[in-house]
Amino acid sequence: MYTNKKALFVYRMLVEWVVQSCQRVLGVFGNERRRTVEGYVGRDYPIEVPVKVLEILYNEQQRQ
């Protein structure tokens, strides 16, 4: 069963581990490739990306 506790766990794993790991891997290929991937995910999977993840990506773009 999908409980609130499990939902929080999945959310935290995405925000605290998966997103940062993906950003590090994409960073190896340069900012242009990273922006391409972010555009693809944002365009094709907007509902599946948690708001917190979008905030992190947006804030990173503003710093550049």
C-alpha cells in the first residue's frame, strides 16, 4: 500500500539523492547538454516532476 510515509520517502529520495546525482552526471557533459535534458524532461514529463525538483532546477538556472 502507498502510504504517506512511503510517499515522503520517495519524494525525499528524489529531491535529496536522485536529482543531485543526475545533475552531477549531466554536468560532465556541459551546460548545453544539461539544458537539453532538462528541457526534454520539462516538456515531455511535466506532471511527473515534483514541484520541489522544479524549484531546484529553476534556482540553479537563475544563478548562471
